[in-house]
Amino acid sequence: MAQKTLREMFAGFGEGGNGVFRDRDVLGIRYTPQTVPHRDDQIKQLASVVAPSTRGGRISNVFVYGKTGTGKTLVVKNILGELKRSSNDICPLYINCKMKKVSDTEYRLFAELIRTLGEDVPATGLPTDVVYKRFFEMIDSKKQNVILVLDEIDTLVKKIGDDILYNLTRINQDLKNTKLSIIGISNDISFTDNMDPRVRSSLSEEEIIFPPYNASQIQDILLARTGLAFNKGGIGPGVIEKCSALAAQEHGDARRALDLIRMAGEIAERRESNQVQIRDVDTAEHKLDSDRVVEIVRAQPKQSQAVLASIIKLLDAGRKGVQTGDIFSVYESIASETGLKELTQRRITDLIGELDMLGVINARVISKGRYGRTREINLQLPQTTLNNIKQILADGYLLK
């Protein structure tokens, strides 16, 4: 009986079954639509920058800025795809610098570039200059225009410094057949402020800004995607409008809206409904917020993670309303055990404030009369989210 029930359940989730989806992959990050709505100005700007490559000319280096989910990567990929189709002498290389073990070191970056060009390189073991030389030889083996896209370029700089960018921008001095240009994509418009002036001047030749989408624009994007992703009648009244409004509040993030409506569809299917309802969007929003906190913690520097581990230790020990002084004492112990450079109590207070601002903790300022003011810290996270955070901290040897 149980086997039959499982078979029926799986059949309901299959493509063409009774679920809400026709093709859920249309809502995924890997799907590349043929057009990018409401980005005509940015498309024209970038196209005009890269157009000289069709005549063999080297293009300017470009920085593409904008918040998450504003269409940056999509526009760049679409334009370079069309550029590649127009000329065999154009070689676009795309690297997501945020991917694990892709740009942690200079070696891994060049190894990934070589793999993108079709040749395998061991993950470790060779001198970095050997890997660099192989990359140089591969791109200079024929007359071509190499356009290197470094997505999340700010992550690359934070991990290995800006020397790598300086070397890449100067590589054209030694190339005989090839011209290399860089397109950097970043969510952080100010990240170049702390870079070496030489790197900044050679890299930021052109800048293109992607503004956030408004609710109406996100609604247009959702209407186009959901028409392909869901079965007819699969979206209930007000669902697209609510997803659009929620995403517009999150800095105009179209990716957030697509994730929200995809997850709402999955939730509707789990309750064996053929239509996504507003209540499914509410449930999806709660789940996505929990997942977002986990990813925020994963991306935090080791020092911030150590502060969070200190808070969790105190709360797990039964302390309620943990205060800054208590956290600093536990933090000192963690720093000593893990070899972290010990920060001052003032800096720990700043990190607590940052975790509060990110929504990881809840820090309430309370008055202690003539003893001044302090923060009272609590965690208000679902147990599943907290367990995932604890695992991240344990993997970093910050929590036992």
C-alpha cells in the first residue's frame, strides 16, 4: 500500500502530471531568457562597448554594478552569447568568483580558466607560475579577442587581493595574437575605493549601473516567466502581485521574486493543489528568509562567525538576554583556541551591531542606569535554521 502511495505521489510531481508546474526550470538561475525586460539602456551601453571586438579591436574593461537580481549577469551573458555567434574570433570566458574553490587562490582561478578553455588541470600541486604560463599560451595560441567575465569580482579581490587584477590588465603587453578585456560584475559599487590606484585606473575604464527593478517591472518579468513555468490556471489571484511587491521591497530583486514564486509552487504541490495561493507565498517567504540567514552566516568573515558562535554558546548554556560583556569573554576563549587574532571589545560591539542589522540576531539596547547602556542579545530563528548555522560554525571549528 505504501509503495502504491509513493508511486502516486511521484507521478503527481512528474512533468505533465497534476502539479502546478509545466517547466519549473524556467524559474531557476540557470535559465537564460532570450530577452531581458526593462534593461534596454544597459544593453545598449554594454553592446556599444563590446562592439569593436567584431572588427578585431580590443574593447575597454567594464565594471557592471547593481544589487542582486537586477539583471547584470543575464545581460552580460546574452550580449556575449550574441557576440560569439557573430564572430569565431571572440572567446568569452565566464567565472563566478563566489563559487567554492574557484577563486580562493590565484592558482585556482587560472586552473578554472584553463578548464573553461577545455584542458584539465590538477586542483593543486603545480607552481602558480606554471599554471599562469599555460593559460597565457592557450589564449595566445591564435588571433582572437578574449573577454573575461569575473562575476562577483569583489569576492575575488577580498579573497586574494587586487594584484591578480593588475596582472590581468597588464597581460596585453605580452600577448602577441590575442587581446584580453575584463568585464567585472559586482553588487558593491564602492568596492574599488580601497583598491590600488594603479589597478583602479587600468580596470575601471567603463562603468554601467543597473538600478533596482520596481514592483511593476518585476511583475512584467514574473508574467513572462510564469507563463512558461506553470500550467494554465496554476497561479491564483494576487500571487504575482504579492511576489512582485515583496521583491521590490528587497532592493528590486527579480531573482528573489522568481525564487519566491517557484517555492510557492512547490509548497502548493506538496499540499496536492493545482493552483498557487497567497498562503503558499506567505509560507515560501518565511522559508526563504530562513535560508537567507544561513547563507548570510556562511558568507561572514571568521571574526563575525566567532562572535555568533559565542552568542550561541551562551544561549545554549541557558543564559537569557546575553549582553556584550558576556559575549566578549566567550569570544576571547574561542579566539585563543582557534588562533584567531583577538579583536578589541569595541570592535566586537561593532560586529554584534552588523549581525543585528543583517537579521541574524536580535540586539536590543537596554539602559543600566548609572552603569550606562548595553545590548541584550537573543536569537529568534527556526530550529532548522539554527541547526544549519551551528553546523557551519562547527565546520569552521568555532563551535563544538
